[in-house]
Amino acid sequence: MNRTPVAILGATGYTGAELIRLLDQHPHFEIAYLGAHSQQGKRAGEVITSIGNPAIANMILQASDTPIPDSIPLIFTALPHGASANIIASLINNGKRVIDLSADFRHQSSQTYLEAYQAEHPCPELFPLAIYGLSELQRDRIKNCQLLANPGCYPTSLLLPLIPLLQKRLIDPNYIIVDSKSGTSGAGRSAKTNLLYCEINEGMSAYGLPRHRHNWEMEEWAQCLGGLTANIHFVPHIIPMTRGMMSTIHLQGGHAQAWHETLCATYQNEPFIQILPYGELPSTHHVRGSNRCSIGMIATGENCGVIVSCIDNLLKGASGQAIQNANIMFGFEETTGLSSYATWP
Amino acid sequence: MNRTPVAILGATGYTGAELIRLLDQHPHFEIAYLGAHSQQGKRAGEVITSIGNPAIANMILQASDTPIPDSIPLIFTALPHGASANIIASLINNGKRVIDLSADFRHQSSQTYLEAYQAEHPCPELFPLAIYGLSELQRDRIKNCQLLANPGCYPTSLLLPLIPLLQKRLIDPNYIIVDSKSGTSGAGRSAKTNLLYCEINEGMSAYGLPRHRHNWEMEEWAQCLGGLTANIHFVPHIIPMTRGMMSTIHLQGGHAQAWHETLCATYQNEPFIQILPYGELPSTHHVRGSNRCSIGMIATGENCGVIVSCIDNLLKGASGQAIQNANIMFGFEETTGLSSYATWP
Amino acid sequence: MNRTPVAILGATGYTGAELIRLLDQHPHFEIAYLGAHSQQGKRAGEVITSIGNPAIANMILQASDTPIPDSIPLIFTALPHGASANIIASLINNGKRVIDLSADFRHQSSQTYLEAYQAEHPCPELFPLAIYGLSELQRDRIKNCQLLANPGCYPTSLLLPLIPLLQKRLIDPNYIIVDSKSGTSGAGRSAKTNLLYCEINEGMSAYGLPRHRHNWEMEEWAQCLGGLTANIHFVPHIIPMTRGMMSTIHLQGGHAQAWHETLCATYQNEPFIQILPYGELPSTHHVRGSNRCSIGMIATGENCGVIVSCIDNLLKGASGQAIQNANIMFGFEETTGLSSYATWP
Amino acid sequence: MNRTPVAILGATGYTGAELIRLLDQHPHFEIAYLGAHSQQGKRAGEVITSIGNPAIANMILQASDTPIPDSIPLIFTALPHGASANIIASLINNGKRVIDLSADFRHQSSQTYLEAYQAEHPCPELFPLAIYGLSELQRDRIKNCQLLANPGCYPTSLLLPLIPLLQKRLIDPNYIIVDSKSGTSGAGRSAKTNLLYCEINEGMSAYGLPRHRHNWEMEEWAQCLGGLTANIHFVPHIIPMTRGMMSTIHLQGGHAQAWHETLCATYQNEPFIQILPYGELPSTHHVRGSNRCSIGMIATGENCGVIVSCIDNLLKGASGQAIQNANIMFGFEETTGLSSYATWP
């Protein structure tokens, strides 16, 4: 079978590099175009030294105005928020299918986007086309979509355990505390003083308060897919590790054993969702380097408890879920090219 | 002025090593005895290579049955929980003053100890003597005490911001969420597989659930010093850094600006408590290597908000507060030998 | 095609865990037996939480006296040095093929083993059977071997660049300085105080002097494969990272551009050997998570220069090369189941 | 005694922050002026959150054209290389004493500076004034100097052990290999992609070849103070830790026990130089957070051996040695305000 050619725009950031690693080893996709406007003209291997295939390492990074060949039906856009929308509009007009790893089409309306990102959305007319790509819960909508909005990392780690509990009314939706911790790769590859090694190493901090922009995404999809208005208090932290994300979810209004039964039932056949035995909690070591979401829970009182949900922010939280969605969109086995094994130690 | 001779029992753990570093550079205390039963007969400098004073490095580590000279009035016990009590009983009988860094006398009764540590307390008769050494809030009781119970690291990080708010009834005590993150030195220096570098590095995990033993300490002193029964939901995490502790405290029932005013007023003259401007949150980099507790807060809704409290678990969370208490007990300036500067980067 | 069943003995150490990850995703091998004497009776997934396949996670770890089924033709032994030899003797007698990741059969004689490991070799009669598995330079001997001695990590990183230069007489063999740095996973998974997170993090140290046991392996195979008696001064260091190994090789007696030409020619068709453009030096980020050895060099004077050679100690330095060798032994494409992409960031 | 007021220019880099920490706690110096051109107008505490003294945290950072008060006799310049020289010329003209932490006056001539830094020196006329501040070996020259050139971190770690051996002709000066490893804070606080957390963490690299600019400084002072032309092959590496520097020095032409005797004799009364017992090698944990240089050595052959020298790059390698020199210049006890204790763990 011929491999389907794909393009990656924004190829030299961390999610772009992860897309290259995964797609070049994918049996059914083939990297045919790499865009990286700020690095245009360089060889990909100069900027991403981890590339193991000399043919890919020697590909020249393209400027944003270089046309993408007609033969390429699928484009991954891993551009900064705000930079994606206009480019995507043009791609959509040309009949491409697009998997967008930015936040530009994750919301249900341009109004929410405005609140969360403090900017007018440049292409509100595309919202009706966009499908929110939380793979396990949106498969049917994903299959035929032209524009897939790949979920944010924090929302993915939260929504996978939360939505089935909302659907079954097993928790109180009025006060959901989500205390999340992210590895530093989630902050991207821009040269900023606060992301220097010595500023991150041996320290940790909360950020994004009073309301992180992912909070809108969380509440919107909790309601849409869970069927209840949820009041989510979300505090993200950055911690001194490269990859990995943990959301510690403090819940009331039910017993953790009931939550456990529901999540086991919901996800029993899902290759990338691991529900641990009741009372066990995952480490991010369970998932680092894999596309797996590992979830554990325990009651801390009669009517309250804790769920811990771990993902690799660059895989299930970004590039891995993007490829899972690409598999769905192109009719391939959903696990193709993705590992459920963590790279450990 | 002659320096007061002191002994350290359990000198070769992480808190013991930190006591050595601080006490040897303290102008009014002098290290006169180092006990470390499992390392007896070795030179201190063999086991703790960071010691900078050859005279201290050459001291021989003593077995637990080596008598402590009469000339030493103050003993720091940095022994594992459960191993302290009997030794302390004997020291107290001999008229020594004791600062105990273990949990053995942090509780108000042997009943709470039994619940939290799942063991009968060996010396319940000493409870009436013990003073809980949360320095800023217990100064008057500390001055003349013979047996000081140095607070746990997690409780210190929580109680300093919480108690004034409870006292003033500015929060709802019925559902207090404390999501804490600790550097790995808090887990001690025992050779355990789960504390190996490769098991901690690039990963994080929650532990101690459904109810960590510090949870009893937190609730007991919240009630005793804050005057309200508090329902504290506490989830600790271990993260890949050596030192540093952050408690992210999710609160309801009031506005964070009112909390800020109260904490500013309470701690305005405290050299080791830093209340950040409203809306700013501390990093553990603010306090690493210092005896400071740095506290920030922000509202996340009309009636709810987040307080972030950072300490160095080995300083304000253990050995630093122990020396602060020793200063109070011996009438020295409270900041003597302690820095409020973080070692950064 | 049916997958060939294999067994792993010593499955719960770091190299064992890496073998599981790689073999379970290998199209032609199938894990059929997991031995881990000290953890016998547990499920594999309890001890190695990174396992992504529930079927493998549920396998029960076997004691060392559990017979290995006749249907399994290939055994990977990832046991401590000294513990392998007798077990291997029995396996060989039963007609199994063995890939041994310990040092027990890496030497050309029991005399060298005695010098390096300070112990009599228990099965010297097997030495004639053993093939040293430096894949790229020993392929023809590996194909039909019954007992493969997988090379040490430090020797692999050194010998790949060194041997071609010795063969061509392009360097002075009398004073070769190898200053190596290893991630901590190379020290294994035993619970030792000096390997605790807080003892490794934010520090580094040299070890193994005056003569590390890998020094014998290096000199023996430099002579055997390079044809010259080499005087190798080897100083290994342990640094605060989990995976990755760099050997900085200080050489005299020739020009680095000549070395570069030779290494480019020797390895031009090798999928796992990357010779960087002259003057560029690799980071361990080039190889982390991959089976690649990345090599760069530069002259530092008329007649001297530096070669930097990087591998992932758990892949090309252990389990990855073991599988590369298994591919050769069973006639599979040599790269099957192995990636040349680094997992980055 | 009144404290001597001092100024720091370049106060917000890592060496500047370390100067603030040390000087504010120094009994005889007092911080009276903080310059940081790019951050002018901000409070110091905004940019350096580790400052523990509110009075210092509230000082306003000054632009480079703000006059320094006449009452300040001593200026620490922690500016980038090349930016110091002209400012220093002006300060010197105004009668100030200057301790320069840049490389601008570390060389014996503008010719060497040109070779090492590839730039014409802007103030060659000041070279005769400058004293190279390797404290232990230059005390007499330092006392009365007006312009002190604080040594580089790598040269400090090398020259302290090397010079006595050269002076006594105990090594072959023709081929000295210095393989050095530095924590990342040595690379400064500029926002550069290659210094981001994710680019440094879990990786390491060599850099600065074929000839790092500190190589000139090493050879020049080896000759000047050691009395022999030394041929030093220097390869620096950056490793994933914040602080700490190790130089592994591979030497020939003598026996390490003779080296040990000489270094013990040379440094026996030096509070900041630790010569370990023969055969023991230091970790950077011996010195992290202290002004100590810890040195160990072992023979690796009849006529060759290894010396390992460790410092904290921000203390003995920069700001600590600067204050040691300030103590000498102002007649204070040399250890004042400096610790020989490592902060560990």
C-alpha cells in the first residue's frame, strides 16, 4: 500500500518534532513537506537533531508561502495559537484535510475564543466545520471531518475521566478542583528567560491564574459531552521535568468506587486508556513516551475522593492524539504507529 | 560569649546534615556531639561530604548508647518516627532540653498518634510537656519549653497561611483542599528502590492516600490554633527536585483580597514570612535554601480562591525551623544563623 | 509468520524492562517467559508500570528454578555479573541460544575476567563458544553463534569509533584518553544509598578508578579487532540524567579529518551509526531512546583531536544492541523493532 | 564598624544575583547601588525573587548612565565580556576600586585577548593595572590592587591544582588533558533556545571546540604562575545541573602520590582548598553552594594519573572568589561572608 503523503507546518517546535518522529515511523503516512517559517532554508536535521532518518533530516524547511503540493491530502498544523486560523482557512479552501494542534478551533464559538484568548477570531466561519478531537469520545464525528481541532493537553487529561462521571451524574458539578502539573515541554520551544534550564530546574510554580485559557475549553466540553454545566477550578503548575502531565482531580458528591466502575466500563476496550485497580494511583512514569492515559482513583471520605490522570503532554496531550485522530480519519487501525508502552526509565 | 554546646542524634540523614551545616555556622551554638547509630565509628565527613569545617568532618559518629556529656544542654533529635520517643524520655529525665524533628510529639494525644502512625505511643506521659513549634504562632509557649516538637513540613506550609484565616472566619472550614508537592529530600535518605534517581527523575506521583499521616497533624493544629474544626483534604505528591515544597490551597467561603489583608497584617513584622502582593504567586525558587515561607494568593471566583505557600522542606520545613525554635528557647535573636535568602539559581 | 518465542531472565531491572518494551513491539519475537527471581509470583506490570500491553503486564514473574519451555529457542539473560554463567551453561546444554547482557562472557579468557571482576570464572569451558556482539563489526560471527556476549555500554561507545582508526594506524595507540559520562540508569536498579535521587541530582562524580572493569574489555577488543595493543586511560563519570552516555575520546598521532574520512567510509551504510559532518559534535539528545551511535570529531591541534561518541546506554549500550544481535542471529532485517529516532525532547 | 558601601553592575544575571546574596549577608560590605541596564527602573526583587531582605528587594535597578555615588569605593562589574572595559575605565578614572567578573582584564596583553575573544580590546592601556585574582596564589598582588580581574570558572578549577605541580616539575607540560563539565548556570541568563530547560535536561554536550576562549587564560597563567609553557587540551561540556563544575585532569610524567604530597603541602592552611586523601575523588556535591575547591587524585599507571577538581561555578568560579578577593583588598578576614559548607542535599 502506498503511504499517504502528509505535511507538517510548524515542524520545529516540540510538537512538530514529535509529529516527525511518529509519522516517519508510521506505516501508512509519509512525510512529504515540512514547514517552519522562522527556520526556512535549513535542513530539518540541523534544527531537530533527534531525527533518525537521513532522508527526513535532509529535507529543507519551507517558508509559509511555499505552496503545498496538491498530492498531499492531510496537513498537520503545529503553529502558535492565532497563527493557524488564516493558514487553515486557505488549506480548507484547497480541499485539504487539516489536523490543527493549536487552540484556534477547539471552541464552540468565536465568543468563547475571544474570552479565553483575548483576541477576535480571524475565521469564525470555520467553526461549524471543526470537530473536537477527543478521540475516544468523538470517534464517529472524527471519521469524516475535514478540520480536526486537536484537544489541549490539560483538557485531555481531565475530560477523559470526567465526562463519563458527569454523564452518569456521579459527582457534584458545582465545585470541581483540577490541580494539574505539567512538564516543561508543554510551554513550547520559544527562547524565553523564564523557561531557561536554571529557572525551571529545582523549582516549581503555579501559573495562568486567575483563569487559564484551557479552563474555557474544559468547561465547554464538559458541558457539551457530559451534559452538565460544570464549575471547574483549574490551577496548572510547571514542574522540573521535560515530559509528562498529571491532573489531580478533587471531587465531591459520590463515591470513588462508583466512579471506578463507570470508568472501567466506559474504557474497557480502549487500547490507550488504562484504568488502574481501585485505590492505585498512576505516576507519569506510566505514560511517558506513550500515547496512553493512565487513570487511578481513591475515596478520601464518604462523599469525596481524588482521581489522578496522567498523560505524556506531547503524545496523548498533542502529537500522539493527533495521529490517533489521523488514523481514524483515514480508516487505519487506531493504534497504528503509536505505542502504549512508556519509555522507562 | 561562649557558644552553647549541642548534640545531634540522627546526624547523617538529610535533616541531620542540614542541622550540621546550620549549627556549625551559628554564632551561639557549637556542635559537641554527633550520633548516628548505623554509621557509628565513622568520621562525619565520610558520610556527609558537604561538611566544610575539618574539625566537624573529623568528629566520630557515636552509637546510640554513647552517653551525651552533661555539659550539653540541648539535643536535636532527627531520628525516624517511633525511634525518638524512648531516647527523648531518657534525655528529658536527665534534664536536657530537646528539639525533636520526628513526629513523635507533634500530636495532642497518644490517640491521634495511634490513628496517624498506626502504633501505640511508647511514652504518652510526655505529651503534656511537648510544645508544638510552629515558631511564628507559638513563640510564647516555645520560650521555656523543655520538649519541642518541630512541625512537619506539609503542616508548616499549610498552617502558616491557614490559621489566621480560620481565626478570622474568612473561609469555609468544611472543604479545604490542600494539593501539596514536595522535593524528594522529604522522603529521607533510606536506600529504597522507589527513591532511586531513575525512579524519581522525569516523573511524579501522588502518595499517602487515602489519608497521609500529616493530615491528622494539620487538622489537630488547625482546630487548636485556628479555633475551628477544619475538614482538610490533603493530597501530597513527590516531584523530581531535591528541595522545595509547595502547597496549593484551594479555598471557598471568602474573597482572596480579604485573606491577603489578614495575612499581611498578621505577618507584617515576621522576617521569615513573605506575603507577596495580591495576585502574585511564589515559586519554590523564592525559598530554596532559605528559612522563608513565601505565600501568595488570588481569587478564582466570587467566593473562592487559591493560596500558594512555598517553603524549603529541609529548612522552614525541618532543620531551619528547629534552629529558629532553638533561638527562641535560648533567648537569641530569632534569625540568628538563618538566611532569608534563597540560593538561586 | 509466527513470532519466535523468547524468554527474558532478569526481567525487572532497567535493561530487562527495556527488553520487554522492545520485544513486545517486535514483529518477529514474542515474549513467552519472564524470569525475576527476587520478584517471583508478582505480575510484571506491578514491578514495571510502563508496560503498555495488558497481556504482558499480567504475566507472572518466574523463579530461577522454573523450567523454560522447550518451545523457546532464545533466552535473553539480563542478570547481574557472576549470576549469569551457571544459568547460561545449563541453557546452552539444553540447546538454547543465549544473548547475555552481563559481562560474564565478554572476555577472551577467564584470566582477563579474573583480573577485571576479581573472581574465578565459574564456566571457563564456555569461552570458546561466546561471540562478542559488537554488531557492526562482528556480524559474520554473530549469525550462527549460540552464545552471544552483548558488549558493555562504555566499550560500545568507544570501540565503534576507535577500531577503524586502529586498523588504519591513524592514531597513536600508546596514550588514548577516554573520558566518559553516563546517565544513572547504567548503575542499575538496586536500592543503594549512593543512587538515591538526592545523591545524584545536581551533582556528578568520577568512579571506578584506578581501573574500571570495562577497561579490560576495551583494551582486549581494541587489540583483537583493531590489531594493535592500545593503552587506554578510561575515566567514567556518573551524571544527573537517566539515560545517555557520552565518551569524549582524546587522541594523538593523526589528524581528525583523516579519522573522519575513515569513519565515514567504514560506516556509510550502517543504519545505526551516524558520523556527523567534520567539526560537529553530538549531544546525547541525538540518541536518547534510539539504537543509534552518533559520532563527531574535530582537531584540537596539528596532531591531536577529540572524538565524541554518544549512545543511549540502555539501547545501543545494552538492550537495543541485544535485539540488533537477535535480528542477525535469526535472519531478520537488522533494524527490525529498533528506532534510529531519538525521543526528544 | 560601618559597612563599606559597594555597587554591583550587571546585578540581574546569575553571578550578579549571587553577589547580592553574599554581599547583603556580609558583615563588612553593604549593597548601595544595583545597576542592570536592561531592567532599569524595576525593583530588584521583581527580577531576582530569591532576595530575602525587603530593603534590597525594593532597591531600584539603575541604568548604566546613572552616576555611582562618590561614597562607594568598590564596584563589582558582572557584565558580559566586552561590555565591561569602557565602564571600568571610567570607574578607574574616578578612583574606584573594581572587581571585574568578566574576562576583559584576565589576560596579560590585548594580543591574547584578541586571539581568545576575536575582538580588539577597547582599553589596552589598563592591562598594567589589572591583577589576576586567583586568590590563594596571588594574595600579595591582590591586596593593593585597584583593578582586579576575577578568574574564569574553568581556569580556577584547573590552575589551583596545576600550578604547584608545574612549579615543582612533577608533570609533563606537553600534553595536559582537561576534560571539564559545567552546570548550566555557567552559560548565563540570556534567553537562548539552546539553554531552554528541555534542551539541557536529560542531555549533555561538548562545546567551544576547537579551542574554548578559556584555553588562552589557562595556558597564560599556567606559564606565568607555574613557570613552564604548558600545552593544555581543554574540552568543556555542559551538563544537566544548575551549579557545579568538575575538571577531570589527565596527566603524565609523574606519580599521583607525589602530586598529592605537593598539593597537601601547598594548601594545608587554606580554608577554601580541600585536598582529599590520596585515592579519593570529589563529587560536585562536596562544593555546591560553598566557596570551596575540592581536589582528589589517583594514579592510573606508573607514570600517569587523574586529578579531579570541583568548584561551584558561581562561587569559587565567580562571585565567591570575587568576595574572597574583596576581603583581601579591604583587609578583612579572607573567609568573611563565605561558607566552606556545601548546601546538600
